[in-house]
Amino acid sequence: MITLIVILLRLPPLVLT
């Protein structure tokens, strides 16, 4: 499940907007 965390961390802050 670590891969999921890594992918989320790699996501740009644009997703938060």
C-alpha cells in the first residue's frame, strides 16, 4: 500500500485547488 502513498505525494498541489 506504500505505492499509493507515494503516488499521492507525487501528485502536484494543483489537485488541492
